[in-house]
Amino acid sequence: MQRLILILLFPFTVSAQLKRFQFSEAKMGSSFNLIFYYTDSVEADAIAKHCFRIVDSINQIFSDYSNVSEVGKLNAQTNYRNVKVSEELFQMLVQSKEAWLKSDKIFDVTIGSLSQLWRTAQRENKFPTKKEIKRARHSAGFENLLIDSAARTISLKKPGIKLDFGGVVPGYAAQRVIDYLRSKNITQALADASGDIVAGDAPPGTNGWRIAINLPESENELWDKKLGLKNSAVSTS
């Protein structure tokens, strides 16, 4: 699958009161970029550090690459019944089930066995066998994950189900960062979690954040159309 690389185009004129700050750190296996307008550089640096701590806290719950995250520990179990999970994970599962139903059961966070099989294939440069694919597909399906809303617990109807929130957590983390910045009265901001972008108010003197996308198979050639975003989100894959 061709990954579309997002190139953010920003104006160079800012108001006299506000300065443009940009920060980037490796988070969730990729680059997490943060841009916002603020007046004080020292405070901006402290705010950005807190934003990245928010991303780390989310990763400690949802990462299926980590053996010590909450999801990693769940995935290490072949079967479980009535497991009480954190409120954040529980709410994510509830929303993921809603997305599963609304997408005609296409969007499914229980495909962890397939994800792990694909990662192994990439690492070993060898396509999995039909038997391996069939076995991984058998260990998937949201209908096999039971959610008890009253007890705030989850159970498996059959063993081997593994969770993978890679299709939703980067965008969720970007939104959490934008929400935190708003709590600090910073509204002109953008968070980019490896192509899952959440934009706040437009930068000073503009109508929106301008985003360009490179053409497939090209690192430098851009698509001639641009996106202008404010108070919205976009995701590419």
C-alpha cells in the first residue's frame, strides 16, 4: 500500500503578538509533528513537552508493539473472561464497535493476529502461507469480543483474538493534543500523527492550514490540488 506523504505548507507572515512554534518527536513508530502559535517561547516549549507526554500516555495503553502496554498485556493472553480495563480503553472499544457496525463490519480492531502476521512477513521478506492467513483470519472478528457496559469488562468468545488500534489511535492522539492546547487558549494549532492530521483555527492572516500531498512513487512531486483545513481533520493511507 502506497503511503501518501503529507507536506505542510505554512505562511511566513505572523502577527506581531504571536510566534509560530514547531516541534517534532518520534512517537507511535513515526514522526509526531506539532505546530501552534503562541507568544512566549519558554512556555511554548513546556506546553509542547506536555503534549508529547499525552501521546506517550496514550501509547502506554493502546500500543500493540509493547509487551507492557495495556493492550500488549491483553494480547499476550490467549483467552480471558470478564477483564476490567481502563476507562480510556473501554471507551475506545465502545466507539470502535460503533465504527465496526457503521462500516458494515469492515473497520475492525480485532485484526491483531493478521497485523502481526503481516509484520512478520515484512521482517522476513516472505509472504505468509494460505494456512497462516486462514488461521489469523479465524482469530479476528468483533463479534467474538464481548463488552459488558455495566461491569466495564471485556471477554473473548473464542481464544486468539488480538487488538490493533493502529487505524484509530494516531488520530485520537492528535485530537487529544489539540483539545489540550485549546484548554490553554491556544486555538491556532495543528497536530500531525504520521498523516493523521487534526487542525484547529487557521494560522494568523490565512483561511486555513494548507496541506499538499506528494504523488505516489514520487518523493518531491506534489499533487496540484491542496487542502485547506481549519477545525477539521484528515487522514491518508
